[in-house]
Amino acid sequence: MAPSTIHLTVNGSARSLSVDARTTLADALRGKLRLTGTHLGCEHGVCGACTVIVDGAAVRSCLMLALQAEGYEVTTVEGLGDADHLGPLQLAFRKHHALQCGFCTPGILTTAHALLLEEPDADEARIREVVSGNLCRCTGYLPIVAAILDARSAYAAQAGAAA
């Protein structure tokens, strides 16, 4: 079967790419667009390392075909900030030392970003529930949860400004 061309928006930029029918969104992001912050761990949707945001929802990109992203807006960890202008979650993760090896961090950041965009006042129990789908073998989650709690005020301010 010949490759298909898909059109989507990635981190705010319109993109077109040629993909085979069986190419996952994770593989397209990493291989075609060189957005290697999206990590592949289990490739079964269990670990959460490949989590990206598709039209506002946290999605396991190893389980979604690239063809399914046609017309959608995709945000990867690279879209949350850059080295010169970190996003509020990235700043909070740095402040709280909420990463160690860093393998799980992009998926946790995108998961938490999607949560705080929708629920900027999420309490600790809700945060723990949501990030429980992202496996981290290094930190024990305490600094991760503290960082997400700390970042809430920035998301609440954004939500207030948008209202």
C-alpha cells in the first residue's frame, strides 16, 4: 500500500507528512518530525511515556495511528516551552526536582498540562489519579505531584485571563 499524506498542526505549526498506514503517531512524531521528546516505552499504552495532547486530550501516541491525526492539533512536550522560555509545569518540575532519569517526564508533563488546562484547580487526589497512568521508576511521585500542585496557579491565571 502506498504512503498517505496527512495534514495536522503540531506545536502550533501546520505540517504535512507522508506515512504508511501502520505508522503510529509516536513513530511519525519521532521519525518524520524529529520530535524525540515523545518517548516509546512499552508500546502497549501502559507506561504513558508516549503521551501527547491531541485536540486537548492526553493520548497515548503509540496506540494512535498517524493517519488518525489527520486535521488534528497535536502538542508534544516540545510545544510546552523551550530552553529559553520554559512553561509553568517545566519550571515547577525544575523547582521541585521532579525528574531524575527523565524518561517518563515528557509524558507526565503532557498529561499534567492537559489536566491543568481543563481543571486548573485540580486537587492532590485528582492529580494523583491522573498521573497514576504514567509510570515513573525513579521519583516515587512525591516531587511530581508537588510540582503539578505548584503549577496550578499559573494555569488558573491563564484560565482567568481567558474568561
